[in-house]
Amino acid sequence: MAHISRRKLLKLSGGGAVAARAGGIASILALKQAPAYAQATTLHWLRWNDFVPASDALLLKEIVPECEKALGIKLTIEMINGNDIQARTTSAIQSGTGPDVICALNNWAQLYPESVVDVSDVAEEIGKAQGGFYEESRVVANDGKRWIAVPWCVLGAQLAYRKSWFAEIGYEPPKFPQTWEEYREAGKKLKGKGRPMGQAVSHSFGDPPTYAYPYLWSWGGKEVEADGNTVVLNSKATVESVNFAVGFWKDAYDEGGLAWDDSSNNRAFLSGTISCTLNGASIYLEAKRKPDTYFTENGMPLWQDIVHAPLPKGVAGQYGYHLPMSNMLMKYVKDPKPGKEFLRWITSKPVYQAWFDSQQGYSVGATAVWEKDKLWDKDPVMLPFRTAARAGRFPGYAGPADRHAAEALSKYIIVDMTAKAIQGMPAQDAVKWAHEEVARIHA
């Protein structure tokens, strides 16, 4: 875990946009004292339990005390399962009390635009100082009029696979199945050897939607037209995608995936029961962190047999959906100034750098500057994640990632469309059901 020196943290981005902001954090730090309003101020940040333990340890052990030194804010970080964040957010809004800052996953911030503070000044400042935000980070945190959250990161999603097992069936790295048909045939061979692929098709925030949406797009299916209102999910392309998915599931996948969450495939891969799965880099990083725990069947450290590849392409192209995160400052907070200063500070490059280093590439920054970081020179296995955020689309395509898209994502309609068909519902009926559900949201 990287250690942050106090000097490095307090330096922030001197000379940049933050330093130039009159009365801002740069002037506070220049005086080497906390702002008067922040004396004895507390701030509660709700976020997910990270799949990289070193990052959570860094936040608790180093960022918390440094925040109080730098800003005079006593920071409390609460970490919960990502799937529980929406319920906590809704409860806090309804009761008018709760965490000051909440980390929203995917495009969840779009569900609460009237319940969050306008953070346009902070977001514009950070974006300008760090090479601009990725489009995916912008559209999930901006409602078209203002910034409703400050982008935090993008969690890249790539296929982690056992290179020795794929080599046995003719795919010696960097060769990898390029189309869904090739991928299905590879999976059929692997499953025949007792090495199925693994994929969660369930109600979990990460792996299911980051697979289901790109898969749909690659066949030419989409939820709505570019106007954001005309629902077109019930199409020939969508039905063909679901039909193929049903056969693909039976041929290639561990059929327990209908009940998996975002950690199930990690455990399955690390135990050697699946050969390939869509995931962040957490499987590889965990195997590398514990080389004396995870081995191949030949006794080699497992991490040495793991590589990454993007999802295959379909008739309409090759796509990815990489999970964005952004921090909302809640409107029920009586004084938003400390919250804004905290968001400026935690997202400023020198402070964020320590967290970024601890992620080891599992998450990329929400701004383009992080593509140039020296971290990417350390491990070629992580390189597919470096620019993943540039290739991402977002739920709601071809329309905006707005409140309608966030509601459809939150209800797992696209995921359930395939799950219902896998469980026996005719593909046409599953697609019709999903179309009607999306249309009801847009009504």
C-alpha cells in the first residue's frame, strides 16, 4: 500500500486551476490552517467495500487523518456492499438525514437530481485541471444542466481468462476468440473439459450489467432511439441476441451464474472451477497479492496464468460498459461548503494519486490525465484497462444516461430479459416483457 507524505498531500495542485481559485483550498493550505467554518466539522462519506483491500486500508489509515490535518474536517468513511448503496441513499433522502457524501455507482446519481447539491464548480475545476472527464463519467454525473455529482473513477471490465487452458484449445495469447460464435465454440470445448466460463446473470450492480448491455449493443439491439423517448428494444436484433444467449449459456457457462453476485465469479475463478469471466482486475490482483495461496493444477502461481481481453464483437460491433462511480453531495446537508472542499481535496491529483496507486489499475481515473501515469509501465497484464473508459457506452443508449436509463438499469431489466429466457421463457416473450418494462419507465 502506497504511503502518502503529508507534504505531498498538502501540496495539492499548486499553480493549477485549484490554486487559482480565490478563497479556495489552495489559499487555505497556504495559510497552513483549516478554514474557520470547518473547525470541528465532521463529514460522513458512504462508499462501497472495494474489491482491492489496500485501497480501503489507505482511505481509513491515511486519508482520514490527513483530511483532518488539511481541512479541519473529521472524516468518517462508511463502507458497505455496493448493492446496498441505493437503499441507503433512498432512506437518507426520505428521512432528510444521512451521509454527507454518497458514492453512486453506474448512473445512479441520475435518480436523485433534486436531492443533491449542484457541484458544477468543483467538477469543472477538476476536469479542467486533469485533462477533461471521459464521456462516460460526464454523462452519468451531469444532467445536461449542471453537475449532480463529482466523477470519481471508472472500473474497467475485461475478460479474465486462463491462458494455458485457452492455449490447449488453440488460443495461444495474444490470440483470443474475436466473435461471439468463436467465443461460444471455445466455451463449449472448455466446458467439455470441466472448465466452463462464468458469468453472473443476476441482480448485482457490476458484472451482470457490464456484460448484458455490451452484449445487446453488439447485436444491434438498444433500449431507445437517440431522442431518448422512443423505445425500440423489441427488435429482431434483440430477439436474435437472446436466442443466441440461451444456447450459449447451456453450451459454455457454469449454470449457477443465475444466482451469482459480483464476488461469486472471483471465488470460482480463484478456486479453478471456471476458465474465463468478465470482471475488473480484482481476480488477477488478488492472485498476485497471494501467490502462496492460489495455484494452477500444475503448482504454478495462478496469477502467472491470467491475462485479459475485451468482450468479443457481434454483427453490429464490439462494445464495453465500464462501471463509473461519482460522489454526490446531498442536499439535506445544512452547510455544503465543507463537503465541496472535501470533494476538491480528495479528487485533487496529489491526494487522488495515492488512492489511484493503491488500485493498481483496477480502477482508472475519471479524467484522461491518468492514462499517462507511470503505473501502466509496471505490469503489461493490466494494460487492457488503461484506456478502457474511452471505449465505453452507457445504459440508455442510443439515448442519454438519464433518469429513465438509471431506473431501467436499477431494475435490471436488460439482465432479466436474458435470465428469463435462460430459465425457459421464449426469447420473443422475454424481449416483449423487457420492452414493456422500459416503455413503462418512459411513459
